[in-house]
Amino acid sequence: MSPSPHQTGPWTAPGGQVIDEQGSIGGLVSSPPRSYPSVASTESVPPEPVPLRPLTASDVLDGAIGVIKSAPRTVLTVAACVVVPLELVASWLQRDHLSESGLSGALSAATSTTSPAADITWTTLVLFVLSGIVLSVVAGAIAHLMSSWYADRNATAGDALNASFSRLPALVVAWLLVHAVEGIGLAGIILGAAFLMPLFVVVAPVIVVEHLGPWRGLRRSMQLVRTRYSSVLGIAILVAVVDGLLTIALTGIGTLFSFFQWGWIVEAVCSAGSSLITVPFVAAAATLMYFDLRVRSEGLDLELGIATHFAGDR
């Protein structure tokens, strides 16, 4: 069907989002169709660890690992620039409490139901907040990376970090708002926070990819998750279980040195190494859930394909 001669605005799919003259679709910018490069230029081809399509739970878990494997230097650089400094500071501050050293230890201590409230210090609470903000920043950076890959563009670690840090105020405010809401759920019953948590799983990717503020980011996340709440809840639980298992496996060696006065240094290294894997894994899983929700509810894969086709015809 040919466009109307009187149509002057941008083309849009029925019920879809507007595709402007640059081919922008909700934060993704399309490029001309991918050409077949020579062997010498294959390094410039953006990776595609997971096709843009509806995903199952196993697709999300495998894809989260695939994101790290497809561009390890870029992903680990993003994680290292944010995670390692905070891991070292956290481990040093808690060097007298080796069982609670590192961001993962702070998270466990702050969320534990068996530890008395008196054991939760201001240092632990501050590190818990910082660990959540770090995860949000890494999730935003990986979301930027993956949105670039899906749009047939390569992005460097610096590009991803700049995109995420440019939204840092929104990410921080959103994280605080989310945990305030979850705190209200905890005031009634612990399960209340567990059932509220899935509604905000994709907040960081939403804010960075779609350039939204904290309030609109929260509403947008709830809007997307509401269409597949039970699936997101199940996948979020699986991701948390895998994250816990990876943390135990990767940090276990550090406990062998906990009896030495300098053992906190070894634990800091092990904790940082663990976070370099687990934080990008969780961030990539959240990003894949974000794209899956947009594919299922908005036909993002179809719209991006149409934009790419029209870009190639110009």
C-alpha cells in the first residue's frame, strides 16, 4: 500500500510507535541493512547474542551469559569501572567483619531475616544502597550496549557508561522510590515486597534506553510488566537463584583465607571477581526481559525491521 500523497508526518505502524526520519523507535536507532563484510572487517559487526524475539525463561538465562560472552572486553570493562572501586572500598570498611565484606556481603546482611537489627550498621546500609545503584548503572549501560547492537551499531564501553551516567540522577531517585515502595510491602508482610519487586525489574533499562525520568520510568516499567507479570516474577526468581549460586561458587575461595589478618584482601579480590560476572549477568537478564516485554506488547522486532527496511530504500 503506497502512502497517501497528503501524508506529511512520520510513518507509523498501526498501533505502534512513531518512526521518525532518522528511524528512531523508542530509544533504538535503526541503520541500513547489515552488509556481508569481509573477514578483515568482521570485528566491526555488532554482536547479537539473542535475537530480538519473544523469549522463554531459559532464553533469558542463557542470553544473559551470552551477552557477556559475545563482548567480554566491553561488558567486563563496563562492570569493572563501576563495581571494582566500590568492592574494594566496601571490603576495606568491613575488613574487621570478613563474613560481611564486599557489596554482596552487604546485600546479604541488609536483607537477612536471621541477623538481629543491631548487627546492621550505617556502613552496611550505605553499602547496600550503593550496591543497588551500581547494579542500576551497569544495567543501564548494558541496555545501551544491547540497544545499539539491535540497531546494527557498535558501542564502546565508554559510550555505554556515558549513556548510563547521564541518567544517574534518574536512576538513583528511581532506585530509592522502588525500595520505598518495597519497604511499604515489607511493613505488612515479607511476601508483599517479593510480589512488588517484579513490577520494577526493568526500570533501569527503561530510563536509559527511552531517556525517561524516575517517575515516568517507574510507570513505564509497571505498564510493561503488567502484561506478563507472572512470567516476569518466575524469571526474576530464577535469576536471583542463579546469581546466588554464582556468587557462592566464585567467592568460596576467599573464605579459605578468612582466618588471616590480611584475609580481607583476598576476599576483596574474590568478591570483586564474582561481581564482575554476577552484576553484568543480572543486568543483562533485566535488559533481555525489557526487550522481550516490548517485543510481545509493542511488536518492537517488527517495527525495527520495518525501519531498517525503509532506511535501506532511501
